[in-house]
Amino acid sequence: MSDLIPAPVPELTEPYRTTERLALQAQARRFAADEVKPIADEYDPHKWQMPRSLLDAMGEQGYFGIMVPEEFGGMGCGVFEYAMIAEELARAWMSVASIIARAQGLGTEFEDDAKRRELLQRSARGEWIGAAGFSEPEAGSDLAGVSTRAERDGDEYVITGDKRWIGNAKAADFIQVLCRTEDAKPGEKRSAGLATIIVEKERDAFPAGLTGSTIDKIGYHGFLTWDLTFDGVRVPAANLISDQGTAAFRDTQKWLNIARVHTAARAVGLARAAVEDSVLYLQEREQFGHPIGDFQALRFMLASMAARVEQARAFYRQVADLLDRGEPCERESAMVKLVATEMAVEVTGDAMQLHGGNGYTTERQVERYWRDARLTTIFEGTSQIQLKIIADSLLPRSPLE
Ligand SMILES: Cc1cc2nc3c(=O)[nH]c(=O)nc-3n(C[C@H](O)[C@H](O)[C@H](O)COP(=O)(O)OP(=O)(O)OC[C@H]3O[C@@H](n4cnc5c(N)ncnc54)[C@H](O)[C@@H]3O)c2cc1C
């Protein structure tokens, strides 16, 4: 095993290469290999939640505050560094690359300046890690159909309704809940009357009025995913952090674009893992008296996988860089999410094929890469929704919608 040649580790290239980024990349790669992967290999087969000690270690590395300004204790970096680190973490375990998205200043958009500043500092330290409560049993791709209500009652909002798929809900410090505070009036967009409310909570507990049950997934282990029922959950009125009239709501598109690039980077991390493991396996496994890597059919498959990973990486870095330059990039963000996640499903599937029967076991990790990659074309907006966004940017809106 020791004389096998490993896959070349991807380097940061021009025009993105800086000393600081190289150091961040090297640090994240070490952390992923030494701290994350051993836990992933042990925990994922049991569907266990990642241990708090790992979250604490990530907090010490600064990974919850990559995009939080330095004055609040964050790294003060941009989307580029965020995506680059996410790729490194996802190479070891996708859930770890995902949990960092639940911080980065999320859920801190309170009007009260002192509270906002305190939460930003906690966010950067990994002490304000949230859950995103958008989807519902009847509202997935069509979030304008959200029916969870938040009714004003004096100084409070009272939340009632069902949410589905809410990752990390119980372990979180807060849940960001997309609610309807009013019905859309005739002639208004269907999304009118939607608002985001922060439910503050104790870790590993639900507040009064909130109950949940876990959903048994085929992958994306490391944190639990919940069906939630809000039955009169009371929060202070100040916890409504964005409705259609606020700057925070207008920032939503920017966050969606960042989330799509982040997902593309996670997909690249998974596909790269599949290539790296395959490079070793093709040298290790012998059939017909030869390492299977001698067979041209398999060499070409591997070469094609590696080329597709490089292509997707170059694309996510380009879009991340454009976002950091303040370009809107809605279409490009949808394109890179689409292309990178579909690529990851293909490449991780090809890696299973290269591993033969061993690829279809839990003795190796390619099955994990495939299970996790399979989700990337579904969550954060399905591939069909990305295609719709791209098409709507190229053609007049369809009258059929
Ligand atoms: C493991 C997991 C974790 C998740 N985590 C979270 C989370 O933490 N928070 C959260 O809020 N949500 C989360 N989600 C929800 C996720 O974002 C939704 O599953 C996703 O947006 C799709 O919604 P849906 O499952 O209801 O599918 P549907 O919207 O019902 O889609 C079904 C099919 O129809 C297609 N489709 C729908 N509309 C159109 C259209 N207009 N044109 C063409 N095709 C269309 C879809 O592409 C899909 O193929 C998670 C989901 C999963 C599976």
C-alpha cells in the first residue's frame, strides 16, 4: 500500500494564488485529514451526530467565522476562502463542510446594535450555530407556498405550523424560520407576507411549543434532520429579522448565491475524494495478473473523472471571485451549483464502479461520497430549479408558470 502513488493534491493556481490563501488551504487540508476524516469514518456508518469536541475544534480554527469581519473576531475573508475551505472539509465529510454555513453571521441581523454585535462575535466563535427552517411538507421547491404562520400578539410573535427537513434543529442555538405574517394581497407576488424569524433556544433541546421527530436519511449523517411542529411558539417581536421591507430580505439573494457556490465547492470536495481513493485502488487491486489501473478503459475513466473535477473547481472559484468583487452572479451561481453537483453524482458513481464489489460496501468510503453527492442535486434548490433560474435569465418568463 505504501509504495502506491497518491493523486496529486490540487494547488491554488493563478490568478487566485496568494500566500494567505495557500496557508488557509494547507491548514484546512491538514485539519480535514487529521481531525475530520477519522471521525467521519467512525461516525457515519452509525448515523451518529458529529461530536461537540469537533465543533469546538472547528471553532478554534475560525471556520464558523470565515466571512465574519475581523472586528467581530472573524477571519474577514470572502466567498472564495469560504468555498475553498468548504471543499477541503467536504473531502473528509460533507456534513462538516455544511455545518459551517449555519454560522458566518447567520441569524445575527437584529436591529439592536449591541445584540447584533454580540451575536456576530458568538457566530465567529462557533457559539451561535443555527438551523435553517424554510422547507415544509407542502412547500419545498416552491417556498412561496410556505404556510407556517407568525401572528403578532403584543410584543411577541406566535408561530404555528409544520416544517420538514430541518437539519441540526435540536442541536442548534437558534432556528431561522421562514413564516407567513400576512397573506399576499391580490396582485402581489406570492412571496409577499413572508418573513424570517429567529427562534432562540437552548442547544440539544426544543423550546416550549416546539416538538420534532428525526427523518431517517440514506446519507448526510453527522447531524440529524428533523420534522418540526410549531404549536404556539412565542418569540419577541424583535426576532423578526427580515420581511419584504427590510435590507435583510433584499440580502437574501446574495446569500442564496453564496450558498450555491458553497454547495458547488462541497460537491467538488466529494468528487475529489472519489478520484483520490480511485487512484490508490487502481494501483492496489489486481485482476488478470495486473493492477486494474493497467487497463486503458479504467485509466480513461479515471482521467475523465479528474478532468471533470478540475473543470467544476475552476468554475466555482471563478464565481466565488466574482461574488467577492460584488458582481450579482445569480445566473452563474445557479449554473455552477447545477454543473458541480451533477458532476459529483457522476464521478462518485464512477468511483464505485472502479472499486467493483468493494465500492458497494461500507468497508470503503466511496459509498459515502456517492450517498452525500446524491443529495447535492436535491437540496439548496434542485437541479431542475437551477435550470429554471438559468432559463428565466435567458428567455422571457413562461406563461405556463
Ligand atoms: C437531507 C436533506 C436535508 C435538507 N436540509 C434542509 C434544511 O436544513 N432546511 C430546509 O429548509 N430545507 C432542507 N431540505 C429541503 C430541500 O431544500 C428540499 O428537499 C428541496 O428544496 C426540494 O424540495 P422537495 O423535497 O419538497 O421537492 P419538490 O419541490 O416536491 O420537488 C419534487 C420534484 O419536482 C421537481 N420540481 C419542482 N418544481 C419544479 C418546477 N417548477 N419545474 C421543474 N421541476 C420542478 C423537483 O426538481 C423535484 O425533482 C433538505 C432536504 C434534504 C433531502
